[in-house]
Amino acid sequence: MEFSPESFVDNPTWEALNLCRKADLLQIADQFGITVKAGSRKDDIKQAVVSYLLEKQILPDTEAKSGASDEEVETDPAEDVPLKRLQMKLKFEQLKLEHKRMEYQERESERQERQTLRLKELELEELRIKSTQQPMTKEFDLACNSRLVPPFNEREVDEYFILFEQVANTLKWPEEFRPLILKCVGRQSSKCLCLVVCCSEFRL
């Protein structure tokens, strides 16, 4: 329904006033002789009109607060355009910041993963080096390993020596312990085995 300033002058109500656009408020101000600038904001024009109507007791003061808060006020679309543009620009900037934040977090996560992987590689390399350099003297059980020596056969001394070397190499016995193992076995074996011991020590 088109606004009629004459109808408002005849029957001024808060409801009608709250539904007014900026152009309607300017017509009301003109009807009541209220001095306002056409270039002023809608809220300023409305405030000037309300103040005049309350001062002249044209509108009831009891409805001033309720009318301003409860009734839906129609805004001027022309005034909303800059505000909407500003809100859209602000939202766009917020999205850009969020995108940059997510990219930074993704790069930081990848960097931490690479660093963790590199640390694990270094730890494994350190363990490998320690395992190759760790002396076996303290860990080598001479008595236990001597039981693994194959049975000695006096008729096949050469074959026995080859078999002993194969067992020693398979079990990775330290070179310095191999003659000791043969000696341990040699204490309870024949003189032929003692010859094997001597050959082993000479070979070492």
C-alpha cells in the first residue's frame, strides 16, 4: 500500500511511522514543517521527526520504545547497498585469511612429518653404526658356543676344519674366539684335534 503523508497527518501512529521509508519520512517532515536535510541518513531524519512529534504530543510517549524495537522497520534499499558491499568485502577477506591459515597449517604439518621421518632415519642409522661397532667380547658366551662345535672325526680332519669354519661363519663367531672354542673342545679330544687348533691359530 502506497504511503500517504496526508493520511499520517490525520492519524499518526507508531506503526505507520516505523513502516516509513526515507522518502516517506521526508514527506512527513515537510507536512509538519520539520527542518531536515534531504541528504541526511534515514535514522537521523526519523529521529528528528519522532522528537518533534513527541514534543508536540502528536504521538504517545508510551509507545516510543516498543514501537522502535518491536515493529519491523523497512530500510531504504539504496542505503543498504554500501553496507552490503562492505559486509561482502569483509567476508571475502575473512575467507582469504582462513585459506591462508589452512595452507600454513598444511605446510607446517608436512614440515613436521619430514622432520620426524628424518629424526627416525638418523636414530636407525645411529643404532646400525652402534651395532657394527659394539664389541662382542662381553656378550660372547664361550661355553655355550663351544657346545655347538660339530663332533670331531680323526679320520676326516680336513673336513672337520671346513665344517668348523662354516659353523663359525654362520653363527658369526668373532675371529679371536674361534681358537678358544677349539681349545675347549680339544681338552677332551684327541691329539689330532689339537693339530686343528694349531692350524686355526696359524690361520688367524
